[in-house]
Amino acid sequence: MSKLSVLSVLIVALAYVIADRAPTWDFCDCELLEWSQWSSCTKQCYGRHHRDRKVRLTDKEGCTEYTHCVTDDEGSEWQDCNTFCYNGGTFLFSFIGCICVAGKHGRCCDKTVTCATPSTPDNGRRYYSSLNYGSTVRYSCNHDYRMTSGSSRRKCKDNGGWSGTMPRCRYVNTCSSNPCKNGGRCINGVESYTCQCQPGWSGINCENDIQPPVMTGCSDDQLIYTRHTTHNVTWSIPQFSDPFNKEIRMVTNYPEGFVVAPWGDHVVQYVATKPFNGLQTECKFTVKIRPHPCPELNIPINGARVCNEWKIEYAQVCLVYCYKEFILQLGSYKAQQWYICGASGNWLPPGPLPNCTMPNIKIISEKDSPDYQYNSCHNDAIKKSYIKRLKASHQNKLCTKHPDECKADNVSVDC
Ligand SMILES: *[C@@H]1O[C@H](CO)[C@@H](O)[C@H](O)[C@H]1NC(C)=O
Ligand SMILES: *[C@@H]1O[C@H](CO)[C@@H](O)[C@H](O)[C@H]1NC(C)=O
Ligand SMILES: *[C@@H]1O[C@H](CO)[C@@H](O)[C@H](O)[C@H]1NC(C)=O
């Protein structure tokens, strides 16, 4: 040991405590020396530095240690240094460092965020003047291309990435090759086109002829009343054509354009076919030839209207019957008077049917009572009487030609 030795002690304590003299301070004749220079700062920002000081003491017995003068931690002191963050950053804790404003990074916020050089889209361009945080890159597409997805502007974000997504430029001048045939209108789409075809054409490129024969002048159904059993019905023959002048073939069941036909229904048909595409157009209508319809006869007062119910399209043949004592006025009407309506549509004699009236003179004899009287509207007597008289009349053809129908059941009685 030296006589007046100076003991340097390296202190590692971190805590800062107020200087505290040891009890042997005076005995050892202690003296604190000046602080050394501060060490260099540990960090560029918010670091720490320290300094030391030594003690001088006498070379007495029992005065050998630093702690014979002052407590251990008096020989060293620590302090924050470089207490700043660049660019407005805020110091938080020494083990975290600085919290930087957006767009700055680094422990001391001294670095600026930059984004990677943006790539150029296929068939497009990009423009930017800076890659720093907050700067913008703009995109555009080449002629005939359109941006179909992605962002036309992207910003450099705090994390060094670009906002949005990469745009995509796709071909839109798809009609430039004139793909639509036969006058179809082309509509540009994204890497595709659509054809709006003219009437009569279809297909992706309007290449299919779907035009059926075009028809004009198809007659409507005809209803003809005639008193004659046959009638010459005429109509206009429909015309079929093709706007593209393709061949048309037509078949019909009435090539002459008329029919001399009896009463009944006649279906007239014209079918046109276009062999080029096999499509057909049909004209179909019905010619109905009918006898003139007969107006309905009245039901006589106090009497019955009795008629045939079969073959009425050819003829209606009616008689008047009277209830009990009621009679037909003699002189005006004959009891056996037939009322007939045929294909002409007119009643002969013309209606209305006469009424049954109470006679002025009562007929006493049962034998004399007229045979057109009935007791009940709803029994078969009238019907049977009618059939009997019909068979004996000039209208008996209704029975001789249609014996199965000339029956009491087929007689209509209305009271
Ligand atoms: C029917 O009428 C048409 C057109 O008027 C005519 O050409 C034809 O000869 C007539 N037929 C008969 C049988 O009368
Ligand atoms: C006439 O009578 C027959 C059988 O008696 C029946 O089948 C037919 O439907 C009747 N006709 C009419 C028009 O009432
Ligand atoms: C039958 O009687 C009705 C009602 O009274 C009357 O309107 C009609 O004209 C009469 N018919 C005849 C033919 O007299």
C-alpha cells in the first residue's frame, strides 16, 4: 500500500443517492476530488452518461477503502443525455425510445418512411415524384385499355406500403375487329364484345339466320250464314316472304283460295317453310258456314210451345198447345198450324205464337174438345201427340230421315 494512496473505485451502482459521509471521514482525513468528465452518451437520443470522482485519504491503518470516506455510490453518477427526438417525436421510456410522428421512424425519429418504387401496370403507366411518406403515385391505362380494378391513386403509408391495390388495365376496344355479322351492332366490353343482332339473326356474331317466313294477309276466322246448303266462301291468300330473299315454299289444303262447301266448319291452312333454316310460319283459320239462326219464339199465354229438339240447325218445327179449357181463337189461327224456321232464319208463318184464350161459348161435349189441349205441361202426352202429328205432316222428313231421334224424349215443351 502507498503512503498516501488514492483509491480509485469503479462504481456500478445505478441509483443516485445523496452524498453520505462515512463515520471515518474525519479520522481518515477524507477529501472528495472533482468529478471526472461525463462519459460520452450511450445513445444518439435519450441515452445516458456517467462520471466518476475519487477520494483522497491518509495512509492510516483502517483507511484503505473508498467506503471509509463515503458510501459506495457516491463515486459515480448517471444522467440522461441527448434528451431529444427528431422531427417532433416524443420520448417515452428509455427502453422504448422515441415515439415518432407519422412518416418518421428510427430510434430517434430521424429517418423518413419511404415506400418501394411502385411497379408499372401492364398496358398502363404510373407517375410519381417522391417515394416518401404521404406522396402519391398515379396510374393511367394505355389507349384502348380501361382500368377495371385497383386504385388509380395510391398513397405512401406510414408502414412503408402503398394504399389501395395495384390497378389493372384491360383491353376494351374489342369491336375493332368488326365481329358482328349481318348488320349486328357491336358493343365494346372488357376483353369481350356483345353483338346486338338485327331481327332475324342470332348467335354470338349474329351468324345464325333465325328468320321464319314473314306472313302478311292471313285471313281471320269467317262465319257465314246462308239459306243455301252450299256456299262459295273466298278469302285472300296470305303472302309469305323472306327479308333476306331466301326461298320460301308453301303448302295449303285450299290452293284456289275459295271453298264451295256445305254447312259446317272448314279449317283452312297455309304452311310456309324456309328450307334454309327449316323454320315455318302457318296461317290457319276456320270458315264456318251456317244456316241463318232462327229468332226465339215466344211461349204462348195459357199454352205451350212445342218443338223438335233434334236437327234444329236444319229446321225448327213448332206447334202451340193450350192448357185445359183454353183455346186458340178460331179464324185467326188454325190449331194444326205449324211454325217452321229453316236455313233462311225466318219463321213461317212469322211469329209471334198466338195466345190461348177462354172461349166465349163453353164446349160441352168431350168429343168436341180440341186435341191440342193438355192437362199437365210435364207429362209425355204433349210430346207423344207432337210426334204423331209430325209424322203425319209435310215436315215428316225430320222423322223419316232421323228415326232414332224422332222420339218423344227429343221434343221440347215450354209452358
Ligand atoms: C267461287 O268464287 C271464286 C272467286 O270469286 C271463283 O273463282 C270460283 O269460280 C267460284 N266457284 C264456284 C263453284 O262458284
Ligand atoms: C234424341 O234422343 C236420343 C235417344 O232417344 C238421344 O240419344 C239424343 O241425344 C236426343 N237428341 C236430342 C237433340 O235431344
Ligand atoms: C199474348 O199475350 C201477351 C200478354 O198479354 C201480349 O203481349 C201479346 O201481344 C199476345 N200475343 C198475341 C199474338 O196476341
